[in-house]
Amino acid sequence: MRILVTSSKDFIDVGWVDETLDSMHAKVPITAIIATDNPGAGKLAGLWAKRNNLPALVFPVQRNGLFANLHIHGSNAVLQQHMQMLEESNPNLILAFSDDRRTAALMSLAKKVGVNVKEMSSKPDKNFQE
């Protein structure tokens, strides 16, 4: 399974990312992690992939070229970034660890093009018993 991992740039909970990916990988093998090089869950997932000897497809943000070039594409840059990532990486699942505006936009676009989205809106309480 190819998983695109996303969050706000402020996301720093490496344990949550690792636990989530470990659990998913035990159920259905993850074949690649997809993310931007921004700080956040995607970058943490890339480190998880490296530790697990899995490929990580990383899209650079705010660099030269089409991807994320706000100066050339203006307000449409974020939408174009998301479309480019989805088209070039062909993920099976979007794993979203936050509900900021950009993450929400990516989740919405992914759903429109038929990519499954799993929103991780709150960390599960390990002490909770059903």
C-alpha cells in the first residue's frame, strides 16, 4: 500500500506516526511513503520508511520548478501542488494527522479523485477500555 502522509507543519508527535504506521504495516504491507519535505507528519513518516527499509517519495516544497511555486502560480499553487502529488505518486491512502486548512484541502481533493482518506483527528487513548 502506498500511503501519502500529511499534517500541519507544527505536527511533531513522532510516536503517534510510528505507532500508526507500525500498526497499518502489520495488517497490510506498506510499500511506499509519500510526503513533502516540510516539517510535520510526512517528514516523520519518511524517517519511519527509512528505518523500515521502505521507499519514501518526497516532494520538495517552495523550491524551483512547478511544485509549490507560489510566485508563478499564485493562489492556485497549493491546489496544483496537491494535484501534482496525487497524480505523480498514485497513493492508495491519504493519512492525515491534522485538520489545518491545507491538510483539509488535500483530503477534499483526494476524496474527489477517489483516493481513500483516513483522518487522524485525535490520538487514541491507550488506557481506554471498551
